[in-house]
Amino acid sequence: MADATPDNHKLLYGIDDIPPLGESLTLGFQHYLTMFGSTVAIPLIMSKPLGIADKPAELAMLISTMFFVSGITTLLQTTFGNRLPIVQGGTFSFLGPAIVICTLDGVADQPFEVKMQYISGAVIIGAFVQIAMGYSGLAGKLLRFVGPVTIAPTIALIGLALFEFGAPEAGKHWGIGGLTLVLIILFSQYLRGTSRIFELFPILLAILIAWGVAAVCTGVGLFEPGHPAYVSTEKLEQAKWLAMPYPFQWGWPQFSIAATVGMFAGFIAGMVESVGDYFACARLAGAPVPNERVINRGIGMEGVGCLVAGVFGTSNGTTSYSENIGAIGLTRVGSRRVVQIGAALMLVLGFVGKFGGLFTTIPQPIVGGMYCAMFGMIAAVGMSNLQFVNLNSARNLFIIGFAFFMGLSLRHYFSTTPFESAWFTGWGAYFSAYQDVLGQTLGALLVEVPKIVNTLGTTSMAVGAGIALFLDNTIPGTDEERGLVAWSQGH
């Protein structure tokens, strides 16, 4: 295994090493802190579409559930999945589809619990598909058709499509929102080489400082109730000390074809992203290069993780966390046991309702400032895959540019001009009138077609991925031109 580790990256602890308990607990808690920012961001983003931005008890429970499920899925992956020291948790890939589901006809005007039921239903069905793809070996074979030309717009559009959650939220009070953004830039870019703490926790430090400034301004009376940056302790007081996430806590899942089809885009992006993470994690942890069997096993277990997320109701799925792979590189600790201890800490803190309630007191401008940096980084990570591609090729430039433009443009079009078809609705009602199962099934499918079109059209990532995948595999081009040769060598 040592041969897989670069000469300039001598590991302190390899993948199978077990550090002393004290070190393991400290390093495990560091992994928890590393994934903390991204994990908290997801329920905070979803709070507005779900309608719980002003419901601290529900939001606190959602945050606790996110951490609890991350602990379960990380233990499953590191113990029974690909067995790499890789942290599992929520993914931004599912945000776009989940937000779209909250706006569907028949869902948008429903209470929070019903919206969660539709999202959970879509995640559960997608999870079973991912499980089948992973453990049947199909995932490894299909991923051969996915190259950097497809991956770049798919991942980049995750960040670009969420632009409305950045400056508009931070701009509710640019003093606090701008402070958050400036601190993130200062810590992560200008000061990252001066101290290890700035390399590991730039976002967490920025949030804590801006949060503290807002709390002080609230305490001295500068920010009064109703002010965008006001820190209210009422939300924390309403949270329970013990939060016990349990299966189907928001009610039984609701299943919708339109919701499920839209969610598949999130699953595809999550799987593609995870495969890259497997190679990076194995290299940094001193493990052998993942073969197709390891990849399939990892993807299959991520499907199990998504099933767990859907059953408990996180409004999201699960994928591998790149941030924690970076932490392995910085600490030179690739021990599987350390990550498992970090997962156990996630489980324990997931039971502390006050812990989740604490983060509901973060003012929205701080969250918006964090989004500006995080979503921009996601877009840049997606575009970084273009380093493998021949950007002097007119073929590649057309595919990439067209996929980006249509991903954003179609989303705007379908948001303002929803697809409606009397033909599908009429024939759907006609067949639904029949008493036999086949007729009613066909009728229900036809009625769902406009909803499916609208769901896909308003999911930028799905549009960009579909266009890039089709064109990249049908327009003539060499493997070198498409970046497949450099891509495989880069992995």
C-alpha cells in the first residue's frame, strides 16, 4: 500500500492503522468540524423552500437529522462499502431538484411535512435505483460514458443555479453579510499558509466571528427584533435538549413520477462526484487505486445511504465529502478508524436538539455570505475538470458552452412559462376512466408528463448534464480531444 502514497506525502497513520484513543478522538472531531459547514448549509438553504425558516423547532430537528444520518452512512461506507476513510453526508447536488419539488403543483401550497414526504419519496426511489446500479456493476460500466466534458457543466451548474441564495440573502444587511464573505476570503486565501487553522476551518471561523459580531450588536441594542442580522435566542430556547430522529418522522413518503425523475439528476451528479473522490481518497490514504469492484461497492453503499436519508427525512441524499479528503491530505492521517470515530461523534451530537437549535440563530445575511463563497467554489470545482479537455477544439467549446447556456436559460424559461398540454391531460383523464389497472396506470403517467417536463426543465443541472452527455457521446471526437485519456491518468 505504501507504493500508492506519493514520496512527499509520508503518512503518519495509514488506512488500517489505529491511532491512540486520545488522538483518534481529536482527529475524529476534526473531521466532524471539517464537514460541519457544508452539512449545516443544506438545511439552512432548504428552510425557505420548505417553509420552516421561521419555525426553529422544525429546522433544529432537520439539522440534527442531517448529522445523525451522516454518522450512520459514514459508518456503513467505511465498514461495509468501499472501506475507504471517506465521510458521507448531504450533497448540494440534491438541492436543485429538492427545491423544484417544493414548487410543484399540488406541493407548493402544502405544509412543511407534506413537502418533506414528496422529497423523501423521490430520494427513496432514486436510492433503490442507485443500489441496483452499484451492486449489479452497472454503475462502473455506465460511468465510462461520462467524461470531463459532461462533468464540468453538471457540477458547475449546481453552484451557478443557486445564485439567488447568495447576494440577495447577504444583502439583507451587507455589514454582517459582507463581513462573513470578507473573512472567508481572508482566511481561505490570504492567510491559509500562515496557520493550519485557517487551512482547515476558514468557513467555520468566518461564521463564528460574524455571528459573534451580530450577537454583540444585538446585545447592545444596535440590532432590534425584526432586523435581518438580529440574533434571537428564542429559537434556541424552543429547541428540545434531546432530539431523537426516527424513520418517517415527517410522515409516510409520497411518490410522484415528476419529483422522482427530477431527483435522478442529483443522483447522477452525486455518483460522478463520488467516483473522483474515491480515487483522491485512496491516493492520500495510501490505499490501492480503486478498481471497478470497489467503485461499484461504494456507489451501491451510497445508494443505501440515500435510502437511510430518505427514510429519516433529511430533504437530501448522501455522497462523499471532498472537504474531508482534503483534511486527510493536510493532516497525513488516512486511518479508517479516525473517520469512524468522527462518525460516532456525528451520531451522538445528532441526538442533542439544542445543538441543532443553536445554529438556527445564525442571521440570514451570514448564511448568504457563506453561500457566495461556497457556491462559487462549487462552480469552479466543476469547471476545473476542463483542464483535461482540449479547449482549442471547436467541438468541445460548442458542447460546453451550449450545455451551460441551456442549463441556465431553460430554467428561466420553464420558471416563467410552465409547460402545459391539454393533449396529455385529456388523454390521461380518458384512460384513467377505465377500471382496469393498465388503463389507470397509463392515464396517471400521461397526466404526469407536463409535470415531468417542468421538473426537468427547471433543474439546471439535469438540462446541462443531459445535453453534454448526449452531445459528447454522439459528436465525433478523439479520446484525447474529449479529455478521456488525461482524465483517466488524472484519476
